[in-house]
Amino acid sequence: MKSHKTSIKTLTNVVAICFGLIISAAHADFVDNFEGTTLNPFWSKSEQSGSVVFPGTTRAHSGSQSVELVTTNSALDKSVSLSHAFNAPTYGTISVWVFDTGADVSSGNYIYLYATYTNNMVARLITYDYDLGPGQGGSFYYYETGQQAGATAIDRTQAWHLFSISALPGSLSMSIDGVVVYSGPGGQPFDTISMSLSGPYWRPAWKVQFDDLKFVPDPGLDVKMYAGLNLSGSIGTAYEIQYLNNIRSNNWQHLADITLTNSPYFYLDTNSTSASMRFYRAMVK
Ligand SMILES: [Ca+2]
């Protein structure tokens, strides 16, 4: 390469050099298997005619604990929930295992997993507060968005079921036990997620268990900036482009061999995002 030293003059090289890497801020993943000695401070409780019991030991999907929502009889409607409010609207997927204690029981409580934005419904998965059997109402799981609601084709059973809500920029979808029960347009972030047990005051006192909650934020938009080089030289001539990460090292590295098809010729250094600074030169081969 040193033999080409003089040929540098034939090329008016240089350009670029200032670039950076920007990744949009995102919430971190959150997983709760409810195996701690105290409830994770991630959660806030709302308890009307009932309470959040932690640790819940009636049954567990993982380990030996879950979180249990319990309603009691009083003159007030029943409403117990465990929620998390995000400090900013977010896209992502929330999932939780719920043991459907009201399946095949004629009178119970509503069980929900839901996501809201400024207290407006984005999406929720629902069990009714009754299950009167096939064709009699309440025997299937239900879904609801801000725009529509309907029955899924999934029959309720007294077992652990995986409820999942995925609110992303390009789609909103819900699934139960991995089966998609709703899919529609996206663009609806949420700022709160909740699990709840509720019903009118005259429904029986009830219990439900939730376990293994997972929140996975949408990775968001990844924006990168690259260094671009404008090479001016002789068309048809082959040049070698070299780079240096530290101007004081003089340890020029091979980057690419380019034959100019036009002048100026634009070259994009797609590896440049890994460096905080980079210097370039080009020489006739
Ligand atoms: Ca557990």
C-alpha cells in the first residue's frame, strides 16, 4: 500500500466522520413468578370487598407460590386487582397463567387480564361471572378491545390457562393457551396492565390464582447512523478505501476496494456504527 502513496493526490477523498448510534428508549422486560417473600413493588393493589393474598399457596403454576385475588361478601360490589402503571405509554406483550376457578360453575366472579391507556380499554381477556354450560352462556373465554368484543372458541376448564395480550405498533392481538383469539390493527399503546377478580355484590365470595406474569416490551424503532463517503476521482479507476479509528495510531485498515463508476462516488460504511469515531482515506490500487 505504501507504494501507492503518491496516488492519494489523484483522489479528492474524505468525508463523513461524525456519526452516532441511537436506540429508542424502551422499558425493560419484567417477569414475576411470585416466589418472593413479599409482593414485588412493581405491583399496586386495589381492594374493594376483598384482598390480594400474597404469597398465595392454594396452588402454583411454577414453584410453590402464586398471587391470589380473593373477594368477600359485603354490601359493595366485588373488585380486587393487581396493576402496574408504566411511567410512559408502551408497546409490548403481557402474559400470565391464570387458574380458571369459575369454569363449569354457574355463579362465580369475572376474571380479567387487561391493558388500558388513560383508563380506556385497549384489550382484555375475560371470563364471565357464570358458566352455564355449552350454549347457555359464559362457557367460553371472551375478549374485548376498545372497539369490539366477542366470544372465543375456547371452552373454559378448571385448569391453568395462559392469557396473552400483545399491543404493538403494527398489530393488536390476544391469545389463550397460544391460540390467537383476536387479531386487529395496532398502534394502541398502553400505560397500565391489570389482573382482576370482580363481580356484583350478590355474586359469591371467590378466589383466583395468577402466576408467571411476563411483560416483554416491544423493542421499538432502532435508528442507526452511518458514515458516508463521497469519493471524487477518475472514473474506471480502482481505489482502496482504508479507515482509522484512532487518528494517532496511523494503523490504516482495509475497508473496501472500489472501482469508480461515476464521480463523485458515494460509499456507505455499514460497519461504522460500531465505532465512536472513524477516519478515512482512499488510494489508487
Ligand atoms: Ca410461582
